[in-house]
Amino acid sequence: MADFKTHSVLGTMAGSAFGFLCGVAGALSPVRSILAAVLFSVASVLPDLDSNTGTAKKFLFETLAVLAPALIVLHLSFETAEQGVLLLLLLFFLVRYPLEFFFERCTEHRGIFHSIPMALVLSAGTLAMFYASPPTVRRLYAAAAGGGYLFHLIVDEIWSFGLFGLGAKKSFGSALKLYSDSFFITLLTYLVASLLFYLALCLTASPDWEYNFLPRLPDISFSRFRF
């Protein structure tokens, strides 16, 4: 199969072409075309997250460990800056180490992450994430994310088959698949994809859908705590 460098280079080229075509066709503005290209490029390396020694996994968790705590802290209120900094550091270490350790123990290389249903999950999640965008925009974003993921799987299959007629390797057919060895994991993946698509439809129909059907969480304030 292709390595991380190959996937990142080819994915960036394909993502750039996707964004360029969207811009030329007038479907997306220049800024949105760039975002579509980035979504495609990033998605094109995500299937290798199930590799315990993969550069993609290391890159993702290092990025997630920075962005996720920052987004959470921004939605909380603090009486002092020190409270926010301490919570930020705590969340960073929780994401960077325990979550990554758990992820490594629950995944296997060329498992469900190298499959078509995971591309559906990513596409549906992207569709739900950009529910406030115009219909054409969010659909193209979802196509970019899902397309980038599928592009990775296709490149893996091409490399497994051999570019110069050397014959198929043992890994041929293990990327573009509809299921994994585990029936439960396969069923769960399809269920998550279905729920995300349903969520995207609900959010599209009514932006206030989550406030009408989901329990409201109380506002969290750390003003009572002293550091």
C-alpha cells in the first residue's frame, strides 16, 4: 500500500483539482473552494489512523489535543485566566494520551477505517457540521470529505495491485470494502452514518432542531472555584 507521503501528495493534488473545478464552475466562492480542497486533502490521509505507527494518527491526535480543548474552553466562563489555562492543559493531556491509547487498543490496521462505510460517516458528519451553509455548499463539502477518504482507499488498492503489472499483493481488496471482520463494528458504523445523515436532515429542516428535541445543558461557570 502507499505510504503517508504518497497519500498526502496525491491527496493534496486531487483536493486542489476538486477545489479548482468547484471554483471554475461557479459552485463555490474562492474561499469556499480552498476550504473544499483542504477538506479533501485532510480526508485523504485519515484512513491511516488505524496504523499504530502511522504519521497520520500522530498528526491527528496532536492537532485534536490542541483544537478540541481550545474549542471547549471558549464556550465556558472563568473568573480568572488561570482557571482556563489549567482546564486547557488538563484536556490537552486527556486527549493526547488516554484517548490515543484507547484508540490504539480498539482499532486494527486495514480494519473498519479502511472501508467505504467510514467514508459515509465522514461525509454525513461534514454534512451535519455545515448545516447552516447553503445546500450546494454543504453538499460539496460533504463530497470533498467523503471523496478524499475514498481517494485514499482507491490509491491503496492501486498500490496493492501493482502499477507495473507485478500482480496483486495480499493486501489487495482490503481497502475498498463494505464491512470489516467484526459484524458488530460494521453494524455500528452503518448505524452512526445513518444517524449522522438523519441529524443533517433535521438540522437542515430546522436550525433550532437540537433545542426542541435534545435536553438543554446548563451553563457551566467556574466562578465558584478558586485557584
